[in-house]
Amino acid sequence: VARKLSMESESESEKGGKVRSRIMVFVRLRPMNKKEKEGGSRCCVRIANCRDLYLTEFPNENDYLRLNRLRGRHFTFDAAFPDSASQQLVYSTSTSELVEGVLQGRNGSVFCYGATGAGKTYTMLGTVENPGVMVLAIKDVFRKIRQKSCDGNHVVHLSYLEVYNETVRDLLSPGRPLVLREDKQGIVAAGLTQYRAYSTDEVMALLQQGNQNRTTEPTRANETSSRSHAILQVVVEYRVRDAAMNIINRVGKLSLIDLAGSERALATDQRTLRSLEGANINRSLLALSSCINALVEGKKHVPYRNSKLTQLLKDSLGGTCNTVMIANISPSNLSFGETQNTVHWADRAKEIRLKVSDATEDQLSVPETETDQAKLVLELQKEN
Ligand code: ADP
Ligand code: MG
């Protein structure tokens, strides 16, 4: 009975937390590393105004010295993060809105993709000193729950799993592969650990440990595999009262996905995709490409069943889920081909429309976005 009073009403819980009608697409440039610098790399990417990206294969000496002049192919994204952007800025721009939605019973997902070494794991997991999106999101979930109620109405569960070579493994409790089953809620990994989390403090260690459990490739000892996908699921459950004062359960799920290295596997058209299928390329990543192509083209049939990854993400891609893509790129001209593929794919992902009944139409360059844009530029200036 005591709980009754502090429980939010349904209408209240519906406020805020925007529903988007398309995938939000961000690009993040990482700093040039030592090896690239020593190898005499030139920078082939320039980011301006936190949203414009210029890409050129042959930056000349002058461009290299005075990057502001770098022209080349121009792309625009919801935001483009220069190499100076902090983890916090990336999180608050890309993901904090999704966390708000999850606390209102909506699903959200964030994908990091890009070639091996482009900064996906740094963006998602980060380091102890500079925690990434996964940790910052969980922190935010707890902070927002504390603001909403202090009666234990919200329950948070974490699952961390890996898809490697079409095998699903529990990263929190390594052991036998997990079997995917279809139940009322959709596809579930049977026996997956659902770790009940009470605070942020325990989480970073848990995730670091989980990441250690990721499959490493025999040929690349001590390196986290470039062919493994890691998925962190943050599930928030709570109760609300509807208009008739009945108690109903709500569940919101946030999926944070560190994809396998995209080298050679990002296809933006069906023909390239088919030719790639013959090569020994990550099936789950190809299947994700196919699903995205189908969603972009507005096809009725989206081939989720083609891989373990897409089965697991069926309720996290398209549909009524808020989806964010973060494309990670290296600045070095030595990685130009991969960077170009990644940027093209990101450009294409902007076209995916989400079928959300109460969605507002989001377009790039609407005035509202420009205000957000100006804020973002200011934030970045403050950081530097
Ligand atoms: P990926 O997961 O895409 O293979 P990583 O995230 O492991 O790549 O990044 C490769 C290296 O670059 C790591 O040592 C990482 O710490 C570093 N790195 C990546 N992005 C950044 C960044 N934005 N700032 C600083 N270091 C970064
Ligand atoms: Mg990685």
C-alpha cells in the first residue's frame, strides 16, 4: 500500500523521451596513434561544426599542415565528433535520450561499427579513467531512477553476451554456448545471466571482466577478436498505474552493441553483399547489412533470421525501437579504404525509417536540430 503512493501514474511516465522516426547516425574520429604518426600518416578526415565531415584520399602537404583547408567528399551526420570529443560528450549527444526512453518502457539500441582499431570498444566500454557509453549509460540509468523514485520500484538487470562464429556465449558466466529460443517476448538466449545491478560501482569491473571473456582469435593472441560482437543489455522493469488505476508492468531495454570489425564486410548494395557472402566473412555482420538494406528500402520482409546477431537484435532494430549508430573511423590515410566504407555505410543508415506511430518526422537541418547543434559546438569548445 505504501508503494501505491509513490508509484508514478501512467500519463506522467509518458511525458518526454522523444520517439524518433529514423535512425540517428553519428561518426567519431579517433586520434592518430603512435604507429600511424611514425608511419608518416596523413590525416584524410576533417570535421567541421560537429556535423560536417570531409574525406579525401590524397591530402596534400598543405592540407596536412593546415587541416582547415581539407576539402574532399562532404557528408553530414546528426553529429560528427572530432578526435578531441570526450566520452561524456559522445554519450550525452548520442545515448542519453535513449536512456530516458528506456525508463519509459521503450527499447533503444546503440551500435558501434567500423574497422578493427577504429575505436569501437573505446567508445562502448572505454577505460577505467575514461569510461565509455556502456558505463555512462548505466550510471545515468541509476541517476535517473534515483530522481524518479526511491521506493525500489525500478529493477535493473544486466546481460552481456557475445556472438562469435554464429555461437552465442554469456560473457558474465562463460560456459557452454547459449541456445536461442523464441518465446512470447521474442527471441531469448536460454539461460543467459541476468545480473541484478544495484549501483554503478560494481558495473565497470563486471564489464571489464566480461570483455576479458570475449573470444580471441588464435592468430591474434591477446587481442580481443575482431570477429566477435559484444552486446550489453540493460533491462529496466517498473510498475505504473494506468488511467483505471490498475498496476501494469513496464519493461524498457537498452542494447549497447560493440560490433565485430567491419573490414571488407560493409556492403551498401545487394550485389556487393551477395559477392561477399561467398568469401569467409562474418555472417552476422553481413546479415546486419542485409537487414539494414531491407529497412532502408522499406521492404516488408526483413531477414532477421539469417544470423544469430540479427535474431538477437530483432526487437532492437527498426520497429518501435530508438536506434543510434556510431561509426568509428581512423584519421590516417593508411586506413582510407575502410574509412570510406564506414562513412558510406553511415550515410546510408541515415535513410532507415522507423515505423513508430507517434513519431515526429526528424530531418537533418530542421531548426531544432540546429539549436542542438550550436549547443554541441559550444560543449566541444568548452572541453578544449
Ligand atoms: P576497435 O574496438 O574498433 O577495434 P579500439 O576501441 O580497441 O578499436 O581502439 C584501438 C586503440 O585506439 C585502443 O588502444 C584505444 O584505446 C585507442 N582509442 C580509440 N579511440 C580513441 C579515442 N577516441 N581517444 C583515445 N584513444 C582511443
Ligand atoms: Mg574492439
